[in-house]
Amino acid sequence: MLRSHRSTDRPLARGFCAASLLLSVCGCAADSSWNPTSGLEQLPERGAPNEARAAALASGVRVSRESLFSAMAELSGPQALREFVLDREIERLLDDRGVSIGRVQIEAERVRLVESIGGDLEGRDTLAEDVLSSRGLGPVRRESLLRRNAALRALVADRVEVGEDAVALAHAIEHGETRTVRVLIARTVRDAVASRERIAGRAQQTGLTAAFAEEAFARSIDQSSSLGGLLGEVSLLDPGITASLRSAIRDAEVGVIGPVIALDRAFALVLVERVVPADGTPLEAVRGRLEARVRARAERLEMNRLAETLIGQAEITPLDDSLRWAWDRSGAGG
């Protein structure tokens, strides 16, 4: 997703989530051939030893955990396996370095997570709950996510430095000149050209901004489509915007759709609505907040690098047929 630098950073979008799915069936035999009646048995007397292994009841019949494994492995097994392995490798590294993670660090991660959601102060907890639930993060995975983030943050602490250049750049991006930008991202140049023609035709009736927003909403493949392609206020200094797109934004005339732009794997149309001058805020007035933001961003980058390194070193090889099928198709092993 293309983004504006002034939107709140939301680490949830690409966070590493805890494995709970496979933990619930770990160690159970899996049959790759699915039978709709396999795993269904008459419910034993309450308190019988095997009742604890039931995952659900259907019409009074016990559904065993084993019977659900193959389908669940195909559904989300690769993600769960990656998370399980990552958590295990993190714990090993913590032991090797003699680092311990307590409730203080975990609660600090909870605060960071809630604050990253944004929104009204009184409604942040509820909003955070909704966002986490929408990403499949229930009570078990949520607690594991918090511990994982706390552990990764502790492990990379000595790698993170906040330099003056980085703080100055953050100040220039946030308080310097920006442009209010809309984009439409298409898979092919033909699609982009067709969208440009439709916008030009529609603009005579609705105006250019409305026509662009309608077309982006209907056809853009970027997540900004839900906002009519609006990226918000974009700085030409923001390294989070691809170089080709920054160049197009810099060269674009306000209120005019430029030519189709080739991105790495897509094509784009850009509309600059206005140029917003620098707001005049001195660096020293916001230094503390900017330093914290720069540090948080650097920490996330280092945490992601360490997580990918640990998973890669684990050399994961799925043995179950269903899990291997999902793993190969997800590209998780690549």
C-alpha cells in the first residue's frame, strides 16, 4: 500500500502474530484425506478421560481435534507454523543472551499497540479490540504477539541509534512543504490508460477531483482506493514513497493528471490537488516526539530483520501433507 507520511504508523498491518492454531493440535496425527464423518464420535459420559480432547460438539456428537487438523492446516497453517517457530527461536535467543522479559515490558507493548491504533482516547481500547479481532488475534495470539514484540525489541535494543540526520529528516517530512495527492494504481498500462480516459470524460460533469476519486474507488488496486486514492499530504523527502512516484509528484502540475507512471509491478496515475507550505514549526519544539518516532521506526525495521533471520535459520520443512500443500502455495518457505 502506498502511504502518506502523516498518517499514523500502524505496525499491526505487518506484525508477526503468535501461533495458536497449530498449538491446539500439535502432536496429533493428521490424515490428508478428508472425510466428513471422520473424528465424529458419540459423546462419552461427562468426565470421561477422552472428553478433554474434543474440539466441539455437533448435534451431540464430539468433534475431535484430530479431525480438524488438515482443514485448519490448509486454511492458516503456514502463518501459524512460522509464528510457532519464531516464538521458539526467540526464546532460545533470549536464553543464550541471558535476557528476560517481564510484565513491565509486555504491558509497555500493550500501550504501544493501543496508541498506534489512534482515534478517540476514550474509544482506543475498544477500537484496538476490533482491529485485533479482525486480524484473527484472539486472547492467546494477542498475548503471544505482545511478548514477541517485547522480546524482539529487547534483542535489537543495542542496534538502534537515533542520529541527528534522521531527526532532521523526520522534521522536514512532517513540518516541511507537502503535496495533497491522490493516486490510482493499475495492474497494466492499458488499464491505467483506460482509467485516465474515463476520468477525463467524467471530469467535465463532476470536476477532476471527484472524477479521479470515483475511478480510484472503483478500479485502483491500492488500499487507498477506499479513500478515492487519497494519500494525504506527501513529502517529496519521504523515503517511504517509491522514487518513481516521488518524481511524478514533484513534476506534476496542480490539478492536472500527468502521464501514466511505471512502478515496480504496476502502473499509476497521480493527481496533485494542492501544495501545502511548511508550517514553520521549529525542530526544537518537537524534537522529543520526533526522536521517539524515529526510534520506534528503526526498532520495527530491526525487529522485522531479526524475525526473518530467525525463521530462515530454522530451515522449516512441513511433513504433514496438508500443511506442506499450504506452505508451498503461500511462498512461506521462499
